[in-house]
Amino acid sequence: MSLPAACRLSLALFLALGLPAQAQSPFAGLLARIEGAGDQTGVTASNGRLEAQSVDVAGKYAGRLTEVTAAEGQMVEAGAVLARLDDRDAQAKLLAAEAAVLQAEAAKAGAEAAVMQAQSALDVAVTTRTRVTTLHAEGHAAQAVLDDAVNGATAAAASLASARAQVQNATALIAAAEASREQAKIALEDLVIRAPIRGRVLYRLHEPGEVIAAGTPVVTLLDLTDVYMVLYLPASVVGTLALNDEARLVLDPVPQYVVPARVSFVAPQAQFTPKSVETSTERADLVFRVKLAIPRDLLLRFADSVKVGVRGIGFVRATPDTPWPADLAVKLPE
């Protein structure tokens, strides 16, 4: 079962108390006034539907699903486990990475011991050189013996420098091994597919036992913190709108409530009215797509009531100072 990577889905903010909608909407008279010729209310109405962005949650790596915990319709919190992939190979790689860290640490310990040994050899060589230099000055040691003592001290100093370089190299190997270990841990964690947002599970796309490719969606979530109604309005109306202008929504199942909203987007280019948009009166062929976003705090308050399916009516004003009709005063369930 597969779906497009970024599908837009209609939502209905179902805020009803379980009462059936009346056959005759209490807003029928208001709509007649607003849509009537010569209306001077300064308020425009248009049919639309609530939408939200769906989020396809995919695995980062290919593998076999061992568990899918998400159930369709379930509300999940951000970070909740949705599915797991077989992690045996990743566990083995993590063990290998941890062994490489131990090996690098042992190499450093050996290099540090070599430094101590080289330091001791240098101390002996320096002491010998000092004694031979004194004996040579007193005429008790030949020049060749002095040369050997000086060369021995120089060689011991070089050996110490080489041993110290080995310690630095071992330190770098430890850092590289630790980085590989962290990478293995991350890869292991990524085999657990978690919810990136708080939302409702819309689709469970795969089942345990299936082998999926990297980036294959396993679950589709609905983001219930960014819900909006999409309207299609003519240029004469859009020309007076501005972002963040107040708006109102009335949903078909619950016409007794008026939901506050704001203009969050106005399309920069006109388009033909989509066939799926049903209007009560004939509208112009070329219209602009407008989004009326519902406040986030209101969505969080009624998150459990957000459902797929129902249309409604959106209302916008010609200017921000145009008064809202009394019928469109905000009214929400207690």
C-alpha cells in the first residue's frame, strides 16, 4: 500500500456535542444577505474545506519490519515509537565499534609505556654523555667514546619524540573509533521509527515482516496543529485581504458554532476554480486560493475532535475595521 509523499488531506474540526445538524442552517439568512447583489456588509463568504498537511514517517534505512505499533486513528505524541526494523546487523556493528575503541585505548596505553621506556633510555644516555664528557676533559676517555655517548643521547631523544608521536596517533585513533561507535549507535536508534510530531495516525502503510527500502513511508500522520480552510475567492475580494486578517469559519455539522481564524496565505497567481469546490452561487472562473488558519491553541484544545471529511463556509472582511455581523461573533463549545 503506497501513497504520494506529500498528500494534502481534508479535515473536519468536529466540535459538535453529538447533536445532528439542523436541516435549515441558522446562517441561511446571513448568507443570503452577504451573497445578495448590492450587499454592503463588507463580509464575503465562500464554501471551502478544512485541510492539513500529512506527514509520511519513513525509515532512514532499508530492512525488515519487526514491529508496527501505530494503529489507524490513534493519537501519538512526538517521539512515540511507531515501528521497529530488524536491528541484529546494527547491534553487531555497534559491538565491533566498541571493540575498536577498546583496541585504540590499548594502543594508546602501549604508546604511553613506550614513552616511559624512551624517557628512561634518554635519562641513561644523558647521564652517560655527561660522565664521558667529564672523563674526556680529564684525559681518561677517548674522543670516540665521547662521540658514541653524544650520539647515544641524541638517538634516545629521537626515540622519545617518536614514542610521544605514537601517543598522539593513538589518541586520534581513539577519537575516530569513538566517532564510529556514535555513528553505530545513531544507526541503531534510527531503526526505531518515531513520530516527528504530535498527530493522528491516518494510514498504517506496512505490516511486520515486510522488507522496505530506505525512505519508504511506514505511517502517515495528520498534523493537527496546523489546520486551515481553503477558499477560492475572486480578485475583487483578494485585493483587499492582508495576511493575519481576521476570518470566521462555520462548519456544516455544527452551524451553531463560529470558529475564529486568520488569513495565513493568499496565492500570488489566479487559477481556475477546482471542480471539487461547490458554491451556492456561480463564481468567476479565475480565483485565488486563500488559507484561513485556525489558531494553534484552539486546535490543541479540540485536538481529539479533529476528523476527516466535512466542509464548511469561510468568511472574510473587505477591511480590518469592517464590523462582524452579530451572527458571526465567535462561539465555541464550553
